[in-house]
Amino acid sequence: MLEQWIHDWGYAAVAVGAFAEGETVLLAAGYAAHRGLLNWGLVVLVAALAATLGDQFFYWIGRLWGARLLARFPRLAAQFPRVESLLRRYPHWAIIGVRFLYGLRIAGPIIIGTAGVTPGRFALFNAVGALIWAPLFAGLGWVFGQALSVLSGQVQRVEIGLLLLLALVFVVWWLVARRRGRRGQAPR
């Protein structure tokens, strides 16, 4: 049933997840692609497009209503100096990198829009950031799936040995505990 849901709705879930935060959804989609439930290239394409559109959406919110949002949400305003400082020091890298900074995935584009970055510059470097981010996180999900497959295969090969070892440890523990118990008893 889960596989059918992934088949039917997997790409839509990737799009919705990547539009907002997306890392967890993209890691899961990369894993599903490893399992053959989704196409990895299509996962990356959908995620990159949705992430670009999502950040553009939040950028325009900041560009149009940023000052009011900063006044209304002090936690968002608290992030403004950090992002503005990054924009001054590393203007292009800040736009690319903000999607990788935990807690700034949505706030970052809003603040960048508020800071007055031009729409064309933001669109270009936002797309570059999405083209780095999407294959990176989908790839991490794929690698996790590969590692899990290898580990699972190794565990299956040695699980009988591990069970026997566990049984042996339990028997030795039981014998030692029993022997200690006899020493502590008074002679009759």
C-alpha cells in the first residue's frame, strides 16, 4: 500500500516538500529512488524546480511586504542582521547558501527580498542553489538506501552467528550469576 502511494503521489510530495523546507522529503525520495519506486533524475528535477519556485515565492513576499513582516515577527527580524551581513560579504554565495542554513530556508528568501536584492540576481543564484541542493539531498537519500542494502545483506549473512553468540553470552551470564548466588548462601 505504501509503495502504491509513493508511485501515485511521490513526485507531488517531492514538489510540495521542496517548495517549503524539503530536506526530509528529498532524502526519503532519494531512498525511494534507490528502491526503484521513483526515478532519481525526475526526483531531482521536480525538487529543483519546486525549490526554485518556493524560494521565489518567499523572496517576493519579502520584497513586497518584508518591512511589515519584520515588524510583526520578531524572530524573523532577529535573523535579518545575520542574512544581511552574509549578503554584504558574499552577495552571490549568500543567495545560493541560504537554502542550506537550517532555520533560514523560508526566512532567508523573505529577508533577501526585504534587503533589496534585485529580482534577476536572486532568480539566477536561487536557481543555481536549487541545482546544487536537489541532487545533493536526493543523492544522500540514495546513498543511505545503498548503505542500508549493504548492511542488511551483511547482517543476514551473520545473523545466525550473532544469535548463537548472544545465546552463549546469556548462558555464561546465567551460569556466573547462578554460581555467585550459591557462594552467597549459608551452608546447611
